[in-house]
Amino acid sequence: MDYREYKSPKQICATCSYLSRYKKQRPSKGSDTTYLASICGRSRSLRHHQNIKPIYAKRKETVERIFADAKEKHGMRWTTLRGLEKLSMQAMLTFAAINLKKMATWTWQGPKMA
């Protein structure tokens, strides 16, 4: 998450109408914000909603398992490559292979009739 801090000269702050609010937060600095803090807060509280809890509980069975398999079975725990570009390519190829394996499994199972 990005962290941004905004500082301004004391001459400008002296005439600011929001000065009292900022002085309560941090008396010696200007205003600081965390980028997308409100959105992240909403997403954290959303997972505790009664309609979302059952879906979020399956996360460990689906999303986190994929990353664990990538680390254990597909060599993502260690690397011999150097550089962001090469590592990005390795990650894309690894997850493409995982997706192909998943699609092959779905194909072998056949269509599910409702």
C-alpha cells in the first residue's frame, strides 16, 4: 500500500482553516494519508459480513492453496533468476501452467448437469 506524506511551510499553515484538526492528529507535521485507506478498511470489514463469511472461508481452499502449490510443486520458493523481468516471466509461466492443469481437470470431469 502506498504511503504519502504531505508537508507545507509554516507560513501557509498559519492561515489554514483546518489547522486545529491537523494539530490534534500530529502537531509537528502536515497531513499524511495512506493511499486507498478507506477502500482497504471497507474490504476488511466486508469479509465479516454474514453473507460474505461463507465465501471468504473458502479462500483458504482455493486462492491460498494455489500459491502454496506454486511454491511447493512449481519451484516458486527459490529462484535462480535475477531481475524483475525474468522473475515476472517465470511467475506468469508458472501460473499459466497451473491454470492449464486446472482446465484439463475440468475437461476430464465432463459437464455437470443441473
